[in-house]
Amino acid sequence: MSSSLEMQTFHCRDGHTRITVVLSDCMEGMSSLVKPESVDVIVTSPPYNIGVSYSTYDDTIDRATYLEFISSWADLARQCLSPHGSLFLNMGGKPTDPWIPWEVAQVIRGKMKLQNVIHWIKAISIDHDSIGGRTPLREGLSVGHYKPVNSNRFVNDCHEYVFHFTKTGRVPLDRLAVGVPYQDKSNIGRWQSATQDLRCRGNTWFIPYETIQNRQRERPHPATFPVRLPEMCIKLHGLDRCKLVMDPFLGLGNTALACLNLGKEFIGFEMDRNYYEDAKSRISSAESAACAGQPSLFDTLEP
């Protein structure tokens, strides 16, 4: 290991599966610590280059330099990914710069196949008539959290993308692992594949942020996804075909927490010491809760 790399290892509920977090630039970390084709699932969210206020990273570099970095990063990520692995890449933009997610996807297009495009819905409003009156709320339903836009040109931005890349475009998925019950139960048994009360969720995933009281204390990283998002990605890929998960942009460690919950080996890299220390603290708290048989303090798909 390079002398510039600092790391800490935690353990899943089984006491053996390792959760390793590394204080390192992801390029150096992937090059020196990850064997080629050893990672089954990558779930990550790189900086979007839209001016987010990180504590040390400059999110306002010129677009060409940013996309060159994405290209170099994607080359290394592809090298680490197993032949039948999945890269779930979370990207968002902003109303004045909506093309950046697709510019990033276009850079990776020459390296991997875009197998699925998932829409992460952070907030949604459904009016009463749209759901056939199946709610006692006459005004409908509005759920989730988003950052409001003060503008007479743009609507509030309530969604982001999760681009699912694979090397071949033909990686089988466990679609029912994140499935949902049929609304119309008469569909069960109507055709050969509908043998249980569970169907494919599709590519729109409503995953709201947990309600918090103090952002600086509870969510100090300015751009992070809920733990449930990487949990769903890993389950969709298939738990039985997933041995090692990687997040090159660790942030507060939510992909690591997902792996802790699911009992999957993990390695992640974070170049900012403040976020690295926050991630270690959150993982340590979750590990202690798991060892004591208590529910995690962080959001999760399962108890």
C-alpha cells in the first residue's frame, strides 16, 4: 500500500465480511488497492461540476478538464469491474446546466454499454384523480424533499439519474429483488411469468431523503444519496452474484452502510479527510448497533 494511503476496516454482521474505507484520491486507490476485474458492483456519485460547495474540492473546473477526469476515472473503473459486473452511476444537473449528466454518460459510452437508465425520484406530487380516487386525501399526495428553485423560468428539480453501465449490455438482473406488489391482484396468474404478488418496479425509483433537523450535523456532505439507493442497486444486480462492492467517491459512506446492511464486502475511497472521518464515524455507529442487535440509525430497506 502507498504510504500516502490511510485506511480503516470494519466488519459486517457476520464478523468476517470487511468494510474498508480509504483516505485517498480514487485514482490512486483503485490503481494500487483494487485487483483488475475483482469488483462486482460499483455504486457511486462523482462531483457533478455544477458548483457544489465541497469543503476542499473545486466543483467549478472547466468542463473539458472535468470530462477528461471522468474519462480517466471510467477507464480505471472499467478495469476494476468484473466481466459481468454493474456500474450504477448517480448523476444530477441543475436547471441552468441540465446537460452535464448526459455529457458524462456520453464520455462513458465509448467504454461500457448503457444497459438501463433509472430515474431517482426525490419528491413527487400525485393528484387525487390520477390515482383513481384511491386515497382519502382529496388534495392528493405530495411526498419527499427537494431544494426549491426561486425562478420564473425553471421548475423545482426533484429527480436525478442513475446510469447502469455494464461491459456487455447483457448482464442478467434480479428484477424482483426490488420488485413491488401488483396493484391489481387479478394480474397474478394471468400470464405464465406472474406467479407471485411481485412485479418489476421499473426504472422510476421514489427514494426520499430522511427528514433531518440539522443539516450540518446530520448530513454534512452537500451531495449525497440515501442508503436505500445503493441497497436497491446492489439487490437489482443480484446479491448472489455480488462479492465485492466499490464506491470511488465515498462521501459520507452511504454505499458502505448499504454493504454493512447487506453483508457484502466493500471498499471505498474519499480524498477529503473531513468526509472520511464522518464516514468512519457513521459506519462505526452502524457496526456497533448491528453487533448489539439494534436497528441502524441510518435509513435502510430492511430492518
